[in-house]
Amino acid sequence: MWLTDAQKIGVALTTFGGLFMLLGVMLFFDGALLALGNLLFLSGLTLIIGPQKTFYFFARKQKLRGTVCFIGGIILVFLKWPFIGVVIETIGFLNLFGDFFPVILTFLRQVPFVGSLLNLPYIRDQTV
């Protein structure tokens, strides 16, 4: 699967967005890093799948609760309530992207070192 240049930039922006959000949480919910991470994540997602598909992804009826929590959390981070915003945003993220976790788990089981760890007896039984 070949990516266009815009999609490659989108993957980089999404990755940096996730890293900035992780760094913002590690630095005791630094609002500036969390806000920057949110902007990078959303702009990267838009570049990866396109603006129209991004809108349809967030506007689906069955994902409405997740969308409201995710966008509400982002707004709370921008309004200087980073801890509450991240908690609400995480709930929205899990509601929106929770369907992708089995796909990610299947991919991780094929990665050489991580796959052998995920296929250990006790861990394999917990991640089915």
C-alpha cells in the first residue's frame, strides 16, 4: 500500500500529535502541549483519510457520544481545564476508535518481539 505525500505528512502529524499529548500528560497535564497535540492529531487524521471522510467519521450517528466527548475534551483543554479535558477526551477516543483495537492487536502480534510477548499463555488469554 503506497501513501500519497499528503498521507505521509498526515501520518507524521498524527504521530507527533500523539507524542505531544503523551508528553503533555507526563509533564503533569501541560495545557500547551496537550492543545498542540490535539491540533496535530486532528490535522494529521484529516490529511490521512481526507476532509470529507473525517467529517463523516465524526458525524456518524452511532459515534455521536464519542464525538461529543472527544471534541468537548479538546475544548476543555483549550479553556485551561487540561485534566478534566483529557479524561473526557479519553472517553471519547475510546468510544470513537475502540473498534480499531482488535486490528491493532492483530498487527502487533505479527511484530517480531512484541508478538512473542503477546502470545505468552497468560497474556494471550487476556487479549482475545
